[in-house]
Amino acid sequence: MNVHDSEKIAGIFDETGYGAAVDSGDADIIVLNTCSIRAKAEQKFTSELGKLKKAKQKNPNLKIAVAGCIAQQSGKKLLKRFPYIDFLFGPDNIGSLNSLIDGGNGRTAIEHNPDYHTSSIPMKREGGLKAWVSIMYGCDNYCAYCIVPYTRGRERSRPTSDIYDEVKSLAEEGFKEITLLGQNVNSYGKNLSDNIDFPDLLRKIHDIEGPERIRFVTSHPRDFSSKLISAVRDLPKVCEHMHLPLQAGSDTVLKAMNRGYTYSEYKAKIDMIRDADPYMAVSTDIIVGFPGETDEDFESTFQALAEIEYDSIYAFKYSKRPGTEALTLPDHVDEDVKSSRLTRLLDLQESICYRKNKVLEGKVVEVLVDGPSATNPNIMTGRTRSNKIVNFEGDEADVGNSVFVKIVEARMHSLNGEKM
Ligand code: SAM
Ligand code: SF4
């Protein structure tokens, strides 16, 4: 979502006549688009900002701006702490960028804008192959650990016609993969006057000629419906991959997290997905060390991973976030306990990933080719419809195309193959 916001920031710069600097030392303006989902992201930001202080001393005309969730949450406090920041703006105020550049120093634009979903902002997308499209903004779920509802505001669904028009113009530009973005795509349409939900939206988007693949993130398990599974099964362009964040396998922890489902309710949804398509890849997000998580609670998460056998996971140590409910909960877990739990989960998942990839050896898969690998220009890299990374010997002509590749070697996090 942040990367997509950066495309909007770049789009506004482009339209105003600013080009991208080859080197940050040549830039007139530098915008740090920040994430505050975990403390680590904030630490990265402060370290980058430290480097920019020196750049500003060298070139006093350089403007430094901070965008995103840290700007939204810290506001004027950030300007006070780092007086060399020229201006800042939150995720709902990207459209104010031009007026901020022209205005005086110390300006902020961090008011939540309930109408942001209807504003149209130019975008500069890289690559011409894959595009993100926002279908909704904000979040109303208030999971106890999460900062998003505070930084990105209330949930708003974008009008269907705006989404349709954007995908249509991406199709005309030749984009082949569209990823629909929202914090909880399964509640799409709730605040719209048209009677439309997410599966209906998928069907509408599917009718647009051009794109070969449609993906979406993120599905909240509570609102995940059999209607969505039917849509995914019926619509050939919708890829066989679901990201369904579990967060924890213990019902006590899920309740404290305010997730709105139990593990058995979640597992029933996984079974529903696999009954509809046994080859559907499923990935998840896990938090270890949520306040109050006991050894038994963690074992439930460990067992859940062993039982479900995800194709991939994103696992994080719980990170304290200002203003969230979890911060006030008792029994915060020690960092070293969190670390050892995380290591155990990742070790388990590595063996599952390898085993699942091994099954693909000898099979032929369709790969949409992203480009040459970072380390070898003769090796092309791309993704299967199930979102697995495949590397194979190829050439520049493959880039941007779908090719068939026979898998010859399974690795932990990728597959090696031969082009057919
Ligand atoms: N809206 C999505 C959902 O509900 O599943 C998730 C969006 S969130 C930006 C991405 C992931 O970050 C979450 O699924 C969660 O696992 C993780 N996350 C959020 N807050 C966190 C925190 N305070 N500490 C650790 N991980 C966190
Ligand atoms: Fe955060 Fe929960 Fe909203 Fe996802 S659903 S963005 S985890 S509050």
C-alpha cells in the first residue's frame, strides 16, 4: 500500500514537471514515505532522516518532506524533533503535495479526509506489467495491535465506476497483472449506495479485456465468504492464491487481538478454499509474542501452521505501537522469548515450503516474467499464478510475457525450471 502511495507521489511530481533525480545528491526535493506498522520501520526512517540532515547542510535549498503513517501520527512533534524537515503529509493528503511544495516551511497536511476515496490522483507506475489498484482506504477493524485505523482513518470503499475506469485504462496501457488493494477487501461496498460486494466487483473487473491476472490483498478471515470462493473458482483470470492472515492459533490470543474469529472458524474457511480448489496456494500473517501469549498459546499457533501447511507466511514479533489497545494489556512478552518463538515458526515453515515446492518438480507452470534476476542477466525471474518465484534461463524477449516452464529443482523460497 505504501509503495502504491509512492506511485501517487511520483505521479504528482511528474505532472508538475519534476523529474526523478538519478542520485539523491542531485535532488531538489526528497520525500520519505513512511510506514509505522512496526517499530523497525520507524527505526529505518529515523536512520534515513539522519543521513538527510547532512545532505541538507551541503545543499540548504534541498526540501525534505515526510509522508505516510509516521507523518500522520507524529505531526508537528516530528517537525519539532527534526527541524530540517520542510513539510509533512499523511496518507489521505497526498493530493495536497503541490500546495505544500509551494507553501512555506513547517507545513503539515494530516487531517483525515473522508472523501479521499473519490479524489483522482495521477500515478507513475514502474514497469508497465503489474499494477496496484486501491479499492478501499482505511480500516474499521481496530485489531488490538494495529496502528492502521489511526493512521489511515475510517474504512471507505472507492466507487466501483472509478475502479473500473482505472483498470480499463491500465488494460489499454498493456498492464497484465492487476492487484486490488485494501486492508479488508472482503468488506468492500459496505459504505456504497450501490448494492455491490467484493465478489461482484471481482466479476466486473474480470470482464475488462487485457489483463491476464487479477490478485487481491488483504482478505480478513472474519468476512471471507463462500461467495468469494465461488467467484475465484469461476473467474479464470483471478489467480489461485489467497492471503488470509491468521495472526495466532490460540483462541484466547485471537480474542485479545479482537480478530473476530476462532481458530476452528478460520480453519473451516481454509477447508472451504481447499475443497473448492486443492491447488489454491494459501499464505498468511502471524504475530508471535502478543501480550499475554503463553507457551501453550504459542504451541497452538505452531500446531496451526503444521496443520494448515501454508505456501508461505509473513511472521512478525509483536511490536508495541503507540495509541493501540494492546499497549495497555498486561504481560508483555520478553524480546528473547519472542525471538525464539519466531525462529521456531520460521524453521517449521521452511520445511513446509520446501516440501510443497518439491511436489512441483517435473510439473509445468505458467510464469509471468518480471525480468532478469538481480545476479545473472541470463536468468529470468517471474511468478506462477500461485505467486511462487520461478527462475529459468531465458532472454529479454521473455520479459512481460507469460511462458511455460518445467520445474526441475525446488528450493526453499523459489523454484528453478526450464522454459518449454
Ligand atoms: N489488513 C490486514 C489484515 O487484517 O490481515 C493486515 C494489514 S497489516 C498492514 C500487515 C500485517 O502486519 C498484519 O497482518 C500483522 O500480522 C502485522 N502487524 C500489524 N501490526 C503489528 C504489530 N503491532 N506488531 C507486529 N506485527 C504487526
Ligand atoms: Fe490492522 Fe486489523 Fe485493520 Fe488489518 S484489519 S489493517 S490488522 S486493524
